[in-house]
Amino acid sequence: MLPEVSINHASTSSSHQRLGICLLLLGLLSAIALLVWMHQQDTARQQLEGEMQRMQAPTSTVRLSPKESQLQQQEMAAVRAAINDLALPWQSLFMTLENIPASDIRIAAIEPNARLGKLKLTANAADIVQMFAYVNALSEQDIFSDVVLVSHEYHPGQDMPVQFVVEAIWGNQ
């Protein structure tokens, strides 16, 4: 009888099997390492996004000492007062004052109070009659109400011996 011949083209040697198992394990380890690296990158990205949001958030969470807080409030009040002064109806006030016929009256100071809507004028006149005529002319202007002569002084020997102070409340035109 003839000897039995086995035709098997697939090699079954153990060295080839070991090499395949090693490559499979190396692939699995590489996949695990890649997953760990991706998780670390995602964590780092989330931390950076959190820091960016904290940096872009308003700084209202900053705690100020009572002294710093009081100074900040005073600064804000000064800014509001300046804004109110800028928002005054300057043109209409000046036009009204310039259009009052009073050639013998010299205005020394104009002090507006935007918060109260008051105007305080300090002026000089040649005599008491002119002072009262000017106060009367102010009270007849539409822009002013409650015109009051606050004080007056007489200084003899000066060109304009009567110095007086008038307060008036102005209204919206």
C-alpha cells in the first residue's frame, strides 16, 4: 500500500501561531493606549474651556473691602453727577439768560444743580431797582419757575455795588 500523503497548505507550525498572537496583543495594547490618550486630551480640553469661561465671566464676584467699595461708590456718584451736568439744557438756559434785557447786570457765576433742577445765579447790578427788575424778568421767562432772590449785598464805591444771588427752578421745554 501506498503511504498516506497529506496535502495541507496551511502551515500549522507553532512559531507562526505565536507571531499572530503577539501581533494581536500588540494591536490590543495600542488600542487601549490610544483610548487612554484620547481620554486625557478630552479632560485637558474641558479644563481649558472651564478656565476660558471663568476668564470671560464678569468680575462681579471680586470681593472689595468696605473702604474700596465706598470709594467705588463715590466714584460712581461723581460720574453720575458729571453725566447729569452734561445733560443739562445748556443752550436753552444760556439763550434765555442772554435774551433778558439787562444791560446794567453782570452775571458773575452760574451754578446749575441737575439733581434738583435748580439754577443759582450770582450777579452784580448798579442799583437795587435794576436788581429787582432783573429778578422780575427772570420770573417772566417760560423756562424758569419759582424765581427767588436769595441774598443781596451793597458794596459802596464799586462800579456795580449791588451783588445778589437768585435761585430759579427750570422746567423742560
